[in-house]
Amino acid sequence: MTEFIRVWKEFDIKDVSGHLLMVGDLTGDCSSCRHLGIDYSQAKTCPGCGAEFKYIATRTRDTRRIKTKRPDLIFIDFEDYKKASGKLRARDLLS
């Protein structure tokens, strides 16, 4: 039986933000332009800005279903992403 475990890897948060598909209960949204209602199970690019999706994160706990539907994307922990992007926004604001 296989299980998911967290593995920490350094990423450029700006690159992740530009290519992240954030998934809610039924649909996703683009982290780059905030386009809503994206069918996360099939979308390769954002219909709003054209960003290519490389990463996926979920606001729910149903990670297995989402990872099964999108094995082509790198799964990012949403809480880790929020924390890192918040630090970046704060640093940019104070600069």
C-alpha cells in the first residue's frame, strides 16, 4: 500500500505562484490571475491568462483524489504555500 509523505524541497515562490492551480471542493482557480471555476481535472493552462499549470494545491483534505486525477502536476502543501507567499508579500511591501 502506498501513502503520501511530505518531502521538503526549495522552490522559487514566484515561479510556483505563476504556475499554481489551487483547488477547492469542485473547481480550481489560477494563482497567477485569480481566474475562477477552472476544471482542475483537465485544465493544462489557465483560460484567463494562459499560464501553464505545473503545480497543484488544495484547500481541502481530499489530496488523494486530486493527486490521482492530476499525477502530471507537482503537489504543493497549501499551508506551506500560504506561509511562503505571505512572507514574500510582506517583504515586497516593506521594500
